[in-house]
Amino acid sequence: MRPPRVVMMVEPDHIKFLENPQFFDPKDSTQNKVSVQFPSAAEDIAESGKCLGCGRSTACVMHLQRVMEVGLAALAKAVGVTQQNDWGKYLKEIDLELHRRLQASGARTADEQFYAEASVTFDGVRRAWRNPTMHVDKTYTVEHAEEILIAARSFMRHLATRLSE
């Protein structure tokens, strides 16, 4: 006897996340692709879409945090910060390095401004989404997971304009 089969319905708006595992990539072919610039994030990008499509919103957000961590490591590497154990340490070291550069030159270059803005955004993500996500008392609605997905995708696309692994 064959085991029973389960059929799931996917919301029409979420089918795109299941059909295209690299939905973080911009549609404009002249722009850098997140999947090319950050290949180690590809699996978690695809998994976040699958989780959202299956209504597993908290799991979606957890995968998105892993995607963002890939971007954070690339930012740290770009400014010369060694690998750290957590986001807070990364951000502290990045801020110290950017401050050192500013003191040495007296002005920020366009790249350093880009790095500073990215660092501030990561800190906001860490405080608003990452820290609460890693504790069992926090769950996310599908709507909230969609908002976080859009924010993470936009941010990773932004990082891909200047950074890569």
C-alpha cells in the first residue's frame, strides 16, 4: 500500500519564489546578480522562498538572516576586518575601521560612505530582526516575512553593486 500523498496550495503571489530559486537577482541584466556576487547565499535565498511559499514564515526569516550574514562578511572583508563570531563584533570592528579611515583622511570617499551606510543598515537588521529571530519566543506572520524578504533582497542587491565574496 502506498503512503498517502499531501497536496499543498501555494498563494499565487508566492509562486514566483518557488519557480525562481534566485529571485534576489535583479531583472535588469546589466546589474550585478546577487547569486553571482554572493554564491554561498544561493541555497538560503532559495530556501527562504520555499519557506515563504509553504507558509513557514519564521523559517523564511531565519534563512534570510543567513543570507544577510553572507553580505556582512563581504562588507567586513572589503574594509579589512577579520572574521568575527557574531554580528555585533563584526559591526563594532567595521565601525572602528571606518572611524580610523575618516580620522586619517579627514573625509569619506564614496566607497567609505557606502560601507558606513551598509554597516548602519546591518545594525538595524540585527536589532530588529536577527536578535529576536534567534529566540524561541518570536514568530513571524507571512506578511511580516514578506516585508523582511523584500528588505533583505533590496539590501543584498545594493551590496552586489560594489561587493562580492
